Amino acid sequence: MTSIHVKSALEPARWEKAVRLTTKGGQIASVESGVAEQAGDERHDIIVSGMPNSTAMRSSAA
């Protein structure tokens, strides 16, 4: 499991502050906002969600 803590994250409705994303098996397992950093968290200033980059999507675009 990997955890990422960011100062600001663009969520679907608005910007959130102090956001912690936890991933498991390459997928987002949880998103918490308004939380403190924890030991072992990867830290970043800003994160913005984007289009997934998958082989299937690239193949269909060709």
C-alpha cells in the first residue's frame, strides 16, 4: 500500500486541502481531505486528476 499526501488536490467539485490518497494494487483505495501527513507518506504540493493512461485506450486511438 502506498500513501500520498498533497497540500492541494483538485477534486470533481472543488479544490481540497491536506489530501491523503492511499493506493492498493495500483488503484486508489481511499481519499481523505483535511488530514495531517503521516510518517511514510509521499509528499507533493498539488495533484490534479487526469485521464488514465492504458494500453487499451492507446490501441483504440490508433
